[in-house]
Amino acid sequence: MANRKQIIVTREDHARLESLLASSFAAACSDRPHLQSLRGELDIAQVVNSEEVPPNVVTMNSTIRMREVRTREIETYTLVYPERADIAEGKLSVLAPIGTAILGYQVGDIVEWNVPGGTIRFKIEELVFQPERDGVVA
């Protein structure tokens, strides 16, 4: 992924993601570049308490609206842990390439990731729901 920057992650999400990446499921998929990227991002992430997360940062269980830069198509997703993923319901796994790409980024950021046909660029347009900001314990 291009243009990486330090992401912001809550302590709870960081601990749970570390456990997830250490699991046998993640180990079986460890050759996937987006999981290696997530591993690297967690290593350097700014880890904060839930109440310290800025209100415009994508955290676990956040719902975001993104616009594909080239086509201007709008997508809405909720970033979830793999066991809750259901793309038909807009629930995107954090272990999917786009899920690892958006975690910890902010409204206004451009997120890029590689796909077989090239690079896709999305702009994070709106954080519709963020558990920390909206006072919901996930």
C-alpha cells in the first residue's frame, strides 16, 4: 500500500488485533501483503485510550462512507472483526485488503491498495458512526 502513515488505534482494538494476527487463521494467511502491512502498521501505531480517539478516525465497528476517486462511486461499510463480516450487509472484515487499508485513517484521507487490475484509491468522505465518539461500547 502506498502513502502509509502512522495510524491511530484504541488500546482495546490494538490488543484484539494483535491476538487476531497471532491466531492460526492469520498464520495460514501470513503471505498476504495486506496482513503484513497491518502487522507493520500495528507495530508503529499511535495507541490511545478509547476516550482519546479523535472523532474522525476509523476504528473497529465504525461505519464509513468512501468515494472511489476515479469513478466517484460511493460505498458505505462497517469495519468489523472477521467473525462478523458479511459484505452483503456492508460489514467489512478488518482482514480484507480494504479493511486493513482503512483502519486508523481519518476523514479526508486518501487510501490506496493494490488489486489485480492496478491500484484503487478511495477518499474517506464521512465517519457515519464511530463507537468511541458516539458513546457505544463495542
